[in-house]
Amino acid sequence: MNQRTCLAIILAAGDGTRMKSTLPKVLHKIGGREMAGHVMAAARGAGANRLALVVGNGAERVRAALSTTSENQPEIFTQEERLGTAHAVLAAREAIARGYDDVLVLFGDHPLLEPDVLASARTRLADGAAVAVLGFRPPAPTGYGRLIEHEGRLVAIREEKECSDAEREIGFCNSGIMAIAGKHALGLLDEVGNDNAKGEYYLTDIVEIANRRGLEVVAAEADNESALGVNDRVQLADAEAVWQQRRRRAAMLSGVTLLAPETVYFSYDTVIGADAVIEPNVWFGPGVRVGDGAHIYAFSHLEGATVESGAQIGPFARLRPGAEIMEKAKIGNFCEVKKSRVDAGAKIPHLSYIGDATVGAGVNIGAGTITCNYDGFGKHRTEIGPGAFVGTNSSLVAPLNIGAGAYVASGSVVTDDVPEDALVFGRARQTNYEGRARNVREKLSRSKP
Ligand code: UD1
Ligand code: MG
């Protein structure tokens, strides 16, 4: 099958009115990725060489969103008028006409689709079928097209509105996913008419057309999740829940310990190494990689960050984009790190903000230390050399270089570069006035109203 070429056409021209959103439906996200992105990834996973996305309203937004965030760049076709699923597929006529062995038709709002389900439909084409339809058995079939089989062949798909009472009893339904042999695709689609209850060009009609031509049409069974279409925000949340469940399971089976799996949120591209431990209520936004044996303590929030082997993060830590935490470094509670590299073994244990900085190997950053990286106009860098010690409650005013092995006294406001191994006091010297506390108290008590 690998030698067969494949075009996947993803239909996404629907208005998605039930989402009650200004955002086109297929751009709503599951696990940090657009629903259409999930469908495209499944198609790629099933061997599709080209992807065609058919959009209606919001074509520009879809194009912009998917061309910047998706590695699976689709060709985008616009369906000007919404005249039915067959009409939508024909919006990509130009792509179909290029000639592919297999044409997959998918819906953009089926984010739980898995590549193996699509691959099974392609296998049926390789075995000689002209059309392979993926059916499923929903708990409530109302609203779906019913698959009408005869002696192992699929003879028709009847839309609910056209069904006889007997046909409406059939539980095997059309998921909407179809594989069509490329050499027959345009011929079949061009014969579809719109003489039906909705006055639409039904893609499902190609089943009867193919049968009339003596072509083989088959139905394969898909799982209910692959066929789950998202129409409103409740279904979006349902799909997210199923997706997260799958993702957590995969992480655990690959050697990651999740102490309370149901509380950990993954993104589509989260990578976590073996023997990492993830405590409860951890959020992984897009672009996070966690190395082997790292420990992420409870209530940490990570996005666009790298955590190398054996590093410790949290509890209550926030790693923002560009945070690179190297081997065995430690970011403790209530610390925020942005666009900064924290080298091996460095420690930032409590209550710090480190932004636009490099923190050298073995550095210790005391509680409450802040890199003052923003002057209201631009961002500036702080470089801290290996082995330096920064005392608690220090303000490091960038741009700033603190040399290797330097020692910054607690409470310093450091505005000038510090040479290697220097001791720096960036604060007023303390003065003790013996016995004068009594004077102050007397004075204050006299002035009390
Ligand atoms: C369709 C199927 C039905 C199946 C069901 C599964 C047809 C005729 N019916 O019905 O057998 O059980 O899906 O969910 O195919 N779209 C366009 N342009 C159009 C029309 C639709 O892009 O002109 C897109 C929609 O955005 C959506 C998909 O095609 O992603 C399905 O359209 P929808 O109107 O939901 O079809 P159903 O009536 O649900
Ligand atoms: Mg539908």
C-alpha cells in the first residue's frame, strides 16, 4: 500500500453555528492544536501525500492559522456556496484531477481520528474496492446516514430524512469518512444530483452510483471515537477529555509516572522521557520537552520549555517559552522563568523571576531575586557566570553581566557589571544606634491621638 499515492480532502466549509464563535469551527483546539490540524496529522499518519482543506467562511483565518502552526501544510480550496458534501469535495476538483490512487474524504471536526482507521480504509481500496466507507455504531443513531448492506457489500447510504421506517432501525451508520479510488472519483462525484429532501449534493450518493456501475463498494467498521464530530462546546470538551485520556495512557505506557493522571493536561507535541515523575495538576502547553528522570512537582505550568534529565521543577513553578532548564537544575516554588537558560545544577529555589537571562552551572539564586529585564521600552539580558552566588531579594538590573564565582550580597540592587569572583554590596550599609529604640517609642506614644 505504501506505493499507492493518496490525497486527503478535509471538509470544513460548515458554518459551525452551534459553536457560537467568531473563530471558524475547525480552528478550535484540542490538546493545543486546531481540530483540522489533528485531522491532517491523522491523514499524514495514514500515508496521505497531499492534503486539501475545503473551507467556506473564514478561509483567510483558516489559511493563516494553519500555515503558521501546522507542519502539515494543506492546499486550501474555497466552497463558495454550501450545497452539500459532494459539492464540497468537488471544490478540490483540481487536486483530484492530478490523479492519485486513493482519495480520502474526511471531516475537519473529527479531532479523534486515528491513522490506523484511515489506513484500514485504504487497504480496502488496495484490495480492489472502488469505495470504502467507514461505518460506526453510535449509541443513538438519530441524524446519521444509515449503511445498507447486502451480502457483504454496501449498496447504499440513506440519509435519515430519506429512510424508510425499517431502514431507520439500522444501527450501522456513516461516520462520514470515505476512501475513493482516485481513478473513479471524479466520474462518481460528477454524477451526484440534488434531488432529495435537503436539495443538497450528497457525497453518500456515490455508493449507489458505484454499485450501478458494477464497482465494488464496502463498509469497514470504525470506533465511535474516530467518528466523533464536534458541533458545540460541550462536544469540544468531551473530545478534549477523550484525547487527554489517550495521551496520559500513552505517556504512562512509555515509562512516565503520573501520580494523578486525570489532573495532568497535555498538548499535542508534549514529549516526556522515561522515569520522569509528573505530580498532580501540571499543565503542559505546546512546545514542551521533559527529559528522562525529571521531576515536575504539583501545580506547575509549562509552555515552550525544555527540561533536561534529572531537573526538578515546582511545585507552583511557571516555565514560559524559551525556558531551558539543563541537567539537574532546580526551579522551586513560585518561580517564573522566561527565555532563559539555567545551566546544569543551578538552583533557583524560591520566589524568583528570571527573564532573558543565562544562569551558569552551579549558580545559586536566593529567594526573591528578580531580573529587571524590561525598562518600559525594550528587553535586556542578564548573564550570570558559573558558580556565582546571588543573595536573597536582589534586583539584577539588565543589561548586566555577573562574572563567574561572584558573590552578590542579599538585598542588592545591582546596576553595574560585576567582575569574576568579586563580592558586591548593592545596598546602604546598616547602622545600629545603641539604646535609641526607647526614644523612638516615647516620641511615637506622645504623638498618639
Ligand atoms: C453527513 C453524512 C451522513 C453522516 C454524517 C456523519 C452526507 C450527505 N451525509 O451528514 O451520512 O452520517 O455526516 O456526521 O454526506 N460540509 C461542507 N460543505 C457542504 C456541506 C458540508 O464543507 O456544503 C462539511 C461540513 O463542514 C462537515 C461535513 O461536511 O464537516 C458534514 O456536513 P454535515 O452538514 O454535518 O453533514 P450531515 O448532515 O451531518
Ligand atoms: Mg453533521
